Amino acid sequence: MLDVLATYVHDLDPVIFSISEKIKLRWYGLSYVMGFMAGYVILLRLARRNLWNVEEEKVGDVVTYTAIFGVFLGGRIGYVLFYMIPRDGLDAVLADPLTIVRVWDGGMASHGGILGIMFFTLFYAWKNKISWPGMGDGIAIVAPLGVFFGRMANFINGELYGTTTDESKWWAVKFPKSLYEGDGENIQAALRQAAVADPERIGPILAPYGQSDGGFALPRWVFETQIEPIARENPAVLQAFADHTPARHPSQLYEGVLEGLVIFLILYGMRVAFPRLWHGVISGVFFILYAIFRIGVENVRQPDADEIMGVTKGQFYSFFMIAIGIGFLLYAWKTRKSLKTAGVPLDSN
């Protein structure tokens, strides 16, 4: 069984089903829906047990507004600020300002989403005259579930993969998209072998991109949208990829488990076991744990952007999250407000 896992070549289809050429249900989109649904169910349960300072009838609105103004808008703006502008320049964004809201084009930053949630919940708490850290504690409990589903979708998409490792390791996975990493020799060898394996379908795709040296200047998007689907149907083509694709850490799964499930279980357990926990403690623990796990996993994740001061961008931004987490803990210790002292009755069950 371990030998089978060690030689797994990623061949999962990111599309669940297609209605038309342009209308498709993708796992990535479904992951957001599942994250919000799970968050709603758990927050509703907490509200009913008086373990959250948001009223039960307002839970649906909070989840909806948090999704729109926090996760989507914050995640997209974070991607534009942290990744797009440093890569493409500010002029590219100014030339097409609508790119800021086009989440369907791809590109969401988890750190941006977290900041977006912080700002929205701050506004909501101020408007409704409730404790912001207390409200944030509830959001912090369910946010890791969104991370979990999102990382699972990243794995299905075969994106945000890890660094290379020994393929004899049982956890190693070969991601065909990673053929574009490096000096280009692997992708050229894989394409030539794939063309031999399925000349009728792959030959016509490669022909317009042929070069005088026998190679192919095949754009990555053509590989992902036209070549990879053939590999999912033809084992010989998939084997061509396997022969030239180095094994990598499935860092998406590491992040999904650590930054998602583990943090959720810890925070939910804290909320249930210590119902009178000071406002801000759970939020502080979330920021610190997320940052620690993210910094650790980034060591085996293929960098998707330039480094900052010798560390990846994910690690660099995570250091600030530790500071934010410490700030929440200091606030909690200073104010020492809890659901009980805030006037919210505790569930007697």
C-alpha cells in the first residue's frame, strides 16, 4: 500500500461537472461553500448554547457578511497588494482596476482574508455594540475549517505544491503542473513522450508551439487546460509525466490538517471546556498557532513569490500574525471580560 502511495501521480480533475464550456462547478468553489456552511452550523450551535456573544437569529447575517466583505474582498485585496502588485507592478492594476474583484480569475491570499475578517468584525461589533474580541473568538473557531476545505481544493487542483523530496517516501506526490518548475528540461521531455503516447490528440495541440530545436514553447495554461485532461484519460500520457516529474511534499495536505483541523479542534475544545474564557484568548491562540504552523510548513512548500528578508512571504506575514495574537492575549489579560461578566447567561447544560 505504501509503495502505491509513494508513486502516486496527481490526476484529480478540478472540475466536478460541466454545464457548458464556460459554466463549470469546481472543487475550489465548492470548498468555500462547505467552509461557510460548516462555520454557520458551528456558530449557530455556539450561539444557542450561549458560548458566543452574537444572537442566534443574527448568525446567518454575520456568516454571510463575513464571507463577502471579509473572506472574498479581503482575500482578493490581500492577493493584489501582497502578490500581484509586487509581481506585475502597480500600473497593471491601475490599467484594469476591476481585477481587484475578479476572484474567478484566481488568486486569493489567506493572510488578506484573515485581515479582511478582522476589519469587518471590528465594524460589526462597533455598530452592534458588542465585544469585538468576543465576537472574534467565535469567528476564530470556525475560520480554520475554511482553511481546511480550501487547502483540500488546492490539492485537488494540483497547485501550491511542496518542494521536492525522495519519491520513496510514502507521502510523496508527483504534480504534473510542477513540470514547469526549473530549467524546462523536464517539461520538454514529458511533452515529447506524451506526444508519442497519444499522437492523435496531443500532436495537434503541440504543433503550433513547435520550435526549431525540437522543443515546444507551450504556455502553462494550455498544458493545464488541454494536455492534463488527456493524461487523466490516457495512462500512457500520465506515465510520461510520471517519468519526468520529481516527487514533492503534498504541502496542501499538511496545511489543511495543521492550519485547519488541528487548530479548529483546539479552539473548539477551549470554548466548550472553558466557557468563561476571557474575550480575546481564543482569537490570540488562533493567530499564534496559525502563524507557527504556516511558518513551519512553508519550509517544505514551493515558494510562489519572491522572498522577503530571507524568508518566504508566507513566513514574513506570519510573524506579524504572532504579534497580533500576543496583542489579543494581552487585551484579554488586561480586561478580563468573559461571556459571564459581559452579561450573557451561560448554558446550564
